[in-house]
Amino acid sequence: MTFNYQYPRPAVTVDCVVFGFDEGDLKVLLIQRGIEPFKGAWALPGGFVQMDESLDEAARRELGEETGVTDLFLEQLYSFGRVDRDPRERVVSVAYYALINLNEQSIKASSDAANAGWFNLDDVPNLAFDHQTILETGIARIRGKVRYQPIGFELLPEKFKLSQLQHLYEVILACQLDKRNFRKKLLRMKVLEELDEIEKDVAHRAARLYRFDKTKYEDLIKKGFHFDL
Amino acid sequence: MTFNYQYPRPAVTVDCVVFGFDEGDLKVLLIQRGIEPFKGAWALPGGFVQMDESLDEAARRELGEETGVTDLFLEQLYSFGRVDRDPRERVVSVAYYALINLNEQSIKASSDAANAGWFNLDDVPNLAFDHQTILETGIARIRGKVRYQPIGFELLPEKFKLSQLQHLYEVILACQLDKRNFRKKLLRMKVLEELDEIEKDVAHRAARLYRFDKTKYEDLIKKGFHFDL
DNA sequence: GCAAAAGTGTTTCTCGTACACCCATGG
DNA sequence: CCATGGGTGTACGAGAAACACTTTTGC
């Protein structure tokens, strides 16, 4: 069975830049391609958009199939349409980026792809297609967005220490932050809920745990509050 | 002649939200549709992506065909892919937004479309397809982006008065700004070149003209400078 | 008692904000 | 001389930045 159209059409795919944070490093999920072209090369997870699903749905479906994770932060990134970005034929790819906490979730490390793995951002191999560009666009996006949107929390467990949060920002922004100033700033914002719990079984003073309070955050936004760094 | 594919494919279009500023108001360019569906309704300019052009090229070509303007600020906005966004068939639209100065450029007010016109933002009619959503996304984008990227200058003539710039910001951000503080802030940034020229033939004290210095701006960026409001 | 991370305050300085009057020009 | 918009300075307060020591815990 084939489908006939009066004019030629690009194929439409979604590709996902999935960022994970595993208690120290920011990583990205890659899939090793099992078929040509670029067989054996690493690539971003993705696939064709079906006719009965929206772009968002396609991205979420692909991610579920390839990682087993369905409940994550997912946002459209950019669409890539260079004429020759796929050697076989014209393909337009709508890229998404996702944020995931690698401690809480257990990620299905493979699927129909030959292999899958988490790569440290400065240790990424050459990627298939224009996926290097897509990845760079994704990195630029979270670098920019983390400063004025509370997306960092998506990469942490629900309950976290302030030092974890600070370290996350330091990794993403590639800079050093002052502990006291960081704490003052975050706590002054009033978007963190201070929990009664503290971490357990550590060989040093146990840290207090916090939780991001989305409700409070949204209330503040309505009042004109701007999250900033 | 028809084109046959093994799997069905969405059609791919580009749609453009073209913002213009005409010495007082922020406007958007709309086209009155000459054909079904939504014949007679107003819509964003746009059209199908050809197989031999990238998405950016498609947007620029459509804009050239419908407005006669080719040299303008154009940036990808978002891709829209709701399954039923076009009643005829599945269409994925990659939306762009463009900024244009309506004083300097003379806009070809029509083309193959039945009619075209500039609409004040709070005077936009019901739009075809999901173009209302696309327009709102575009408005949200410039509202957000104008604060931390120097895109406002794209809407002004090359040489402008500080009061024009301030008024532009007031319109886009829908707020009042203090004249003295606004001037101090902008001049402190050192991205404006103070020209020797002043405006002519006005029934009041003539204003000094300024020009945005892109080179200085890019130098500052490299040094870690952040444009902000 | 030592290693390792948690937690805490003060000072300085920059910048955001609020605010009112005189200036230049054309008609 | 009047209407219109152009142009300027200061005082206050909030928050950014810089900076070092004590606390708690497990081993």
C-alpha cells in the first residue's frame, strides 16, 4: 500500500534531547543506530510522526518506547529542516528536549535500538545526521532557560538539598556560585518548601531537604514575580 | 503526476507572524484568504515548504512573495502540529516571526492573496486555522525576548530617538517606563552610538538621534554582558 | 579527633526606582 | 508666548557580591 500526493512532501520526525542529572553530571541520552544510514553511530532518540498524533504526542510516545519513561518534562526545542540533513530523503525534524532525574527514575536502557546510553556532555561521540547541532541547540536552550525559569528542579529528585541544587546550577551554567549568596537568594524567593526531613546515613552533618513549591511559584508569577538565577 | 510514499505524510508549511511598528503601534500583517477553507477569513501569511529549500528559506520566500520585503529579521517561533489544525488534511506548520520597520520599508500590500493589511494587535479579527494561537505565541515570544535580546531595534529605523525606543518598549511590554531611568539604563549599556544628527522640522526641541551598534553589542556579549530591559 | 559537608552574617557597592523642572523649536 | 516634546540629577533602598568560621556526623 502506498500514499499518493499531488506534490512531494518531506517526512516529519521528532527527535529528543533527553537531559539527565545523576548526582554530579549533566548527561544526555543517546541511541546507537541499528540500521543504515549511520548504522552503528550514536544518535538522538526519535522517530516518525504518525498521522493520528500531535507533535507533542509523537515525542512523548517515542520517548516512552525508547526509555520507558512517560512522566517527564518535555518541551519543544526547534525544528530542523536543512534540505540534505538526511542522506536518504527530505526529512523535517521537530526537536524536543526533556529533563529527567536519573536517581528517581529507572530508565529502560534500550529498546528496539541496538544500544542506548547516557553520555556526559563533554564526552559525546560524533552523532548521526545533524544531531550534533540539535544537541547544541538543546544545551543552549537549557543554559538560557534555567536562569529565568524553574526548570532545574525537573532534574532533581522531589526532595533535595540546597547543595544539590547549587551544584546543578554550577554544572549547567559552567560557573562557580557562592554558597551563602545562593542560599539567601533561593530562600528569599519563597518558592522552596523547607521539609522537616534531613538526609540519612551520611558521614557528616545531615542536610535539610527542600521541595519546589509549584503552587507558590505560580501564585508569585501572577503577582509579577520573575524567577531569576 | 503524483508522489507515492510507503507511509502517509503530513504536509509541511511555514506561517509567519510579521510584526511592524509604525510610529506608535505594534501591528501584525494579515492576509485575506482567497480560497477555501476559511475563504474570506484573515490568516497569517505562509505556504508550503518546497523540497529544495530549508525551512528558513521557505519562510523568507513566502514573506518576499507576500510582502516584497526580503531583508528583515526572521526567526523560527514554534511548530504547530495538532492533528486537526487544518480541516482538509494533516498539516504541520513551522511558524516564524519577523520584525520590520514600517517607516523605512515600503510594504507591498498584496500579492496573490485577495487582500492584505496591517492590524493593530488589539484589533485583530478571528483568524483561520489555529493562527490565533500562533499569533499569541508570537506575541508572547517578543514580549519575553525583547527584555533580554536587542530585537527592539529591528522595529525602528536605523536612526532613532530615545523616546521612540522607549515608546516601543512601552507598547510591547504594555507598561509605563520612566524617561530618565530608561535613558540612563540604555546609555549605561554602551550599545547605542550617539549620532551628531538631530531630527528636523519639528515644532519643538529637536531630538538627538542614536543608532544601535551591533559590533559593540557583540563585543560586550563575548565579555559576559547580558542585555536586560 | 579527623574528614567532609552543612550552615550561618556582615559589609560594601551597584543599580533600580521615584520624582520635577528647565530647554529648544515652530507656529 | 504658548504648546510640545527633549533633556537632565539626586536621594533612597534593595539586593548583588565578596568573604571565613563553626557545627554536625560517621568512622
